[in-house]
Amino acid sequence: MKRNEVLRQIPKIDEVLKEHLFSNAFEKSGRDVVTSMARKVIDGVRAEILALSDDELEHYDVKKLSISYIADEIKDILEADEVNHLHGIINATGTILHTNLGRAPLCEDAVRNVEMVSRGYSNLEYDVKLGNRGSRHDILQELMVELTGAEDVMIVNNNASATMLVLSAMAEGHEVVVSRGELVEIGGAFRIPDIMEQSGATLHEVGTTNKTKPSDYEKAINEKTGALMKVHTSNYKIMGFTEEAELDDLVAIGKEHDIPVIFDMGNGLMVNLADYGLDEPNVPASLGTGIDVILFSGDKLLGGPQAGIIAGKRKFIEKMKKHPLARALRVDKMTFAAMEETLKKYRDTKVAMRDIPVLRMITTTHEVLLERAESLADKIRTSNSKLNVKIVDADDQIGGGSAPMVFLPGVAVAVTSDKTTTKGLERTLRKHEIPVIARIHEDELLFSVRTVLDRELDDIAAALREVE
């Protein structure tokens, strides 16, 4: 068969688009999108034929050039194109704040408020009572002041942004004294020294990696000092022969020398979780020491959307609100909507523990975990009797750069197959309609139920239905 003869059998785009199956596609995606996809497929077919050797061309299946075959190819591409790149998954890893999986899931009221605010217009910067322009900084101010005891607050798009704004507003052109052991890398190669350099402040390191005393800060103070800064090392721990200056110590030194004290807390914990093995600083207690400014994340232990929250003395916060960076780093209406509903839960600690997913997962009892694991195991056995299923103990983690040495005693469902490798099982689950992300341990696929919602149990069992 000659190549030109094969090429002439490729249908024209308008012939393919006359197929009735494209009528709905025209309505949903638009004629231009469908036409572009059709052109892409047909150009691909032409390129494939041109690349064939003479022998391959002799055995080429010309049925692949029929209008119906090519139309089906276009339809498949259109359907694949409809799948969003960002979509929901099931987290069965046992890591509560999994950075790769979007960190904190929002509480139900936060999700509803985001939907309500985003579907139409809102009073983001409009004072309904006065009928004139308002400020987005006012949306969370009263609530955050109530919860933290701070004089004033503001919110930016993440904690790295908060660090940049705080240093720019408070210490540009001046030195900031920081312990050498607290010069952390936040993640993704974002490092405190680099952020400080970009802010216009100058880093003044004191102490050593494992030991920094209050006297180290005091000796470093000079006419160029703009602030003392403490950074909570929430993503790593130095063990053994260590010492660090406490917030109370720095506050006392700051007051004596009339130098502001900044605390980059990071994790955003709002309640005391020491009874659950989490001995981390919390926002109200930290502000209670008298520090001037604290900054922390919204999507870690706070359990809200990605954000950086800055709280503290009014004279410093007002300066940040007027800073040129404030507009570049501000958050949108959806973040405010989610954050407000999240923060309202903290008016009552019991409500926060019940309704905020992160706190609920941390504080879930062993009995509840075991009951959930037994339910999942039963559902998997019913869905696929060929699999080997058992309940095992597991070490869960908080994750997200918070409490790296804290492991939560968990319960998991371990699954193996006599016909499929554990890696094969894991890969199959990732390709499911609702991807299930589990972890492999000692050649077993573990589903840690601490991070699995009750409504997701059936979805996991369904994902395993066809596995051998």
C-alpha cells in the first residue's frame, strides 16, 4: 500500500465533527475547543503514518482511519481534558498535615461559607452599615483579638509572607538578632536568612547550633539592632546537650533595651494539646508573655486555609497594614470566608476539638480508631474476598512541619494480595477515580484510619473491588 493512498483516507475535520456524539461536547466545551481537539488528533494520525517504515505501512490497520474510530479518539481526549488537575483524594497515610496532600482539611462550616461567599458578590471591602468603602483587614480583627488577646491582627497569604512583611516593616535597614540554631529552612528551599535578606533587614546570628543563652542576645544588641527574633523549630528537633532562650527571657531583654521581640511560631496551635503528647507553644500563651509580634500559619495546627496570621501590638500591625507589601501579600475573599468559620470554632474548645478536622484527628481515641478500622476491614473483605486483610498497630504523625518527634499511636488496615505485588496495589489505588493514597510498610499496604473520614470507607473498598 502506498503512503499517499493511506494519507488520503484520513477524514477531514468537518466530516468527523458531523458525528452526532459531538453535539453535547459543542454545548459543554464550545465548538472551538472541540475543533482544536479534532485537529490535534488528525494531525497526530498523519504524523504517525508519515513516520511508519515501508514494512509497518504494509501492515497498517486502515480501520483506525474511519470517522467513527477517530471520533471516539477525540471524545476520549475531551473527557480526559474535563478532569481537573487539582482534585480530591483520600489520605490513608496517617499523616494529618500532609504537605503534598494540601495540609489541613477544612471544617464543614468553612466549606459552606466559602461556597456562599464565592458564588456571588460580597462585602470584602464594603461597609454595609455606612454604605462606603471598608477594609478587608477588619473582617477578622475583632474575632482574632478576642481569641488571642492581641491588640491587633492582620492576615496575609502564608507564613513566609508574614515573615517577609514583619521584617520589612519592623527592621528594614537594621539588624535582627536570631539564634543560629533557629535559622530554619521552612520548606521548598525557603530559608529564614534568605527571607531576611530580601526584607532589607540584616541577620545577626548569636549562640551556636545547639545552645543559645539569653545573654547571647543581650551581648549582640547595638545601635543597629531593630528587633530580637525567635523562630520555633517546628520541622526539626535538636536533642541532647541543648539550651535555648525562652520567650519570657527575650521579652524581658527587649523591654529593658526598648527593642521589639518577634516570635515566628509557625504551627498556629490555638489550644493546649499537652494531654495528647503535643508539647508545642500555643498562640494565646505565647502572646501572654508580652511579645510584640507573633506570626503563624493558618493551614497547620490552626486547621484553616493557607494563610499567614500576624498578631501583636497595634503600633506594629498598623505599620504593616500600610506597608507597600501588604497589598501584594493580601488574601482573597475565599480565604477570609474559610478562616472566619474556622476561628469561630475556637470560642469553645470542645467545639473546636469536635468540628476542626485536624484537632479531631489528633485527639481521636484508640477505641474510635479501632472501630473505624474494623468497619473498613469488613467492607474490604465484602468487596474483594481474594485479598488478605488484617488490623495492625501503626505510628501516625501530625506532619506539615509540626512536632517532628511526636508519633500518635494509630490503627491501620493492612492489605496484601497473593497475585498482585504490594507496589501494584498501591499504584492501582492511585489511579482510581478517587485516588487513595496509602503507604507501604514491610510489604503490606497500610490504610491508617486516623486520616480517613467515615464517608470514605466505602470508596476505599470500591477501589479494591477489582484488584486480584
